[in-house]
Amino acid sequence: SLTHITVLSSYVKKVLVDNGVRMPVTVSGAGVDHFLRIQPQAYQGDLGPDGFRFLHVSSCFPRKGVDVLLEAFGRAFTGADRVSLIIKTFPNIHNAIEIQLADFRKRFPDAAPVILINKDISEGELADIYKRCDALVAPSRGEGFGLPLAEAMLFEKPVITTAYGGQMDFCSTENAWLVDYQFACAQTHMEQ
């Protein structure tokens, strides 16, 4: 008896329509401005050395592009650079961040620091992390909306992201650094 579908982005609407959904689909977007009302709470964990801090916030599912993020970071920066990458995720059976980081550290032994926050934290602590970082990077292979990108923009942080996906409802060449892409089958945590 479903008669209408609401989705968070134009990209999700396109995916549904391109895959045969024939009922009305409306883009509702997602509100993020409530995040500005959250009182920052000092994050007590390690955010690495002072310097420029890149931040990545995601589930670290394969489609989130952490593999390409680590590859690019390892090629671009060494320990001699005043830069670090903070990856904020949460424990889940679909991310392999610990294995990816071990491989990264073997392949790039002189890389700039990568700090992993692999636990749940409060919204206040996350707000503090956004404020203490300098840019958010999200090389996603398929983003339904991109909530961390919108949150970072609320804190006036530059965003680096893929030039395709749900985030394109609010990311453009005017307000973000867009990464080129090509279409390919992505790994997924969903069974096929």
C-alpha cells in the first residue's frame, strides 16, 4: 500500500527511478542546523600533533572510500609535514579500518600520522572534533546524503569530496573541492 517515497537527495531519487520505481518520489533533504545548537564537549582522546588536521567521519564501509583516502594521504604527506588525518568511525562488522591502517603503515612507514577514533562518542565531542580540525575529506563511492559533509560545512570547514552522489545537492565547485570519479562496481556490505 506504499503510495509515495521521500528520500534525502536528488541522487537517491535518481537511483530509485533508474531502477524502476514508478511511484512519486520526493526529495526531502536532511536538516543539520540542529548541530549548531549542540554544546561542544572537549574530546579527551588523541587528535595527533598540532598542524593541519584532515577529518574523515563515516562508517568506513567499503563504499566510503577510506582505501583511496589512505592511499592519497600516504602519497601526499610524510611525517615531516605538519599534517594529520583523523578517521572517526564506530565498531561494526562491515568496516575493515584496522586492517587497512595496518596495511597503510606497512606501505607508507614515513607517512604523516593517522589517528583512528573507532568508538561511539557524544555529539558534543564530535562538535569539538569538527572545530579542532581544518578540513573534512570524504572520497565516497556512493553517498545518499553526506551528513558529515553538511555538518563540517556548518562549522565552516572546507570539504573535499567526490563530484557525484547525494552530497551534490549542497556541494559544488563554489563551496567544496570536488574529486574526479569514474563509474565502476563498488564493494558493498550488502549481499548480492
